[in-house]
Amino acid sequence: MLQIHINSMSENSSSSKITALAITFNEEANVERYVASLSFADEIIFVDSESTDQTVAIAQSLGVKVITRSFTNFSEQRNYAIEQATHDWILFFDLDEIISAELEEEIKTTVANPGNKTAFFIKRTFHFMGKRIRFGGWQNDKAIRLFNKNYGSYNGNLVHEEVKSDGQVGVLKNRLNHYSYKSFDNYNDKLNLYSKLQALNLYQKKKRPNGYHFFIRPLYRFFWQYLFRLGILDGKEGFILAYVHSFSVFKRYLQLWMMYRKIE
């Protein structure tokens, strides 16, 4: 097994030290790559949602601090992880996101001299079924992945959670590569989980589904992604993405309807 030493960066001042965080579940295939790409951080912490594979064992063997915690929702899990961080500056990447050497250097330079910014968006290049996706809205994908924990936390959404920062937010120049696709079943399972959590969020807000949500919203999602955002130019992969994401919209409202009907 690859041996990776997490850099202590003892020469850095405490204000520029970094904690890298991740929430994990059955990510054994990605752990070594992730830890290697973030070895410049002063500490790495996983909050693991009771993985049944070797995620925890591999991470611990590489010097990662692992805390096991039952999964509730994404915002709660991420905010709990932030509470465990020793340092103010947080890197919160997913294990299917790859940090290049250029992005690493930009992160270290930015943390050493953040100016008046307290958080930074990082643009993401999305890969699906072995292909880089250039259209369908994915070309504009970005998320806050670097932030000062004293000025930001996740917004409480059960899914599609975002960092809300009290200060000014910048954008880094270098991109990361996002490999969300492992297999079609895995990707579909992920969308199914997202749909369930979105349905629960709507249920808590007492939103009720109707014909518009079952018929118009899924169709709109498909045509918005496939035609209006030019997903058609990504070929078969663009069609598949538009189709499965539109179906996940249908499932969201089906699951919401089932919640009101008390149907499992």
C-alpha cells in the first residue's frame, strides 16, 4: 500500500494552516488518491457514515483521523466535520474530486494571503462514463471548497448543500476534476438518495405535489439540460445525463407524494 505522510507544515503560521475534511461512505477505491492529493494539508479528517468496505482501515493507515457518525443529511454531516477541525482554513473536497498540482499551489498561496476573502469557489470539470462533459450546464459548475470556518458553514439543505459565507467570496483560477461516475447503478443510486432527501425537505416545508410537478417539471429539466444548455453536444452521454436527471425530478415528487400517502 502507498505510504503517505500528511505534511505538518510546521513552518506555516497557525493562521495559514489547513484542515482537509471529507464525508465518506464506501470510498475505498478513492482513499489513497484523495489523501495523496491533499498531503499538503496540516490534518485530514473523515467523517464516515458507517462504511462497510475498507474505507476506514485504509484512511487510518495513511494517518487520517476518522470519526464514525450515522448519516442524517449532507449539511449536518458536513457541519459536524467542520466542528472537528483544528485549523481555521477548511478544504472540503469529495473523494471523487481530484486536485491538480496547480490547484494545490494556488490553494496554498491563497490561504497564505487571502486578502479580504473568507471563502473561494473552485470550478469543476465533470467527467461522466469516461468522458469530459462540456455542456448541459456542467460547464459552469463550481462550488465553495475552500473557506474560513469562522465565517462560513453549510446552509442546512438536506442535499445540494452549499457553504454560506459571511464575508467576501473569491474564485480560484485552477479547476478540479470531478469523477462522480463509478457505474450506472452507483450513479442512479446517488440520484435516488438525492431525490429522497429533496422530497423530505419539501415534506418538511409542507409542499404538496400536483400534476405540474409530475409532468412539467421533469420535461422542463430534460429540455433545459439537453437543448437549452446544449447537452445534445455531449452525444450519448449528454442524453443519458439529461434523461436520468429529469427522471430524478419525477422521483422527487413521487417520493413526496408517497410520504403524504404513508407509503414505503
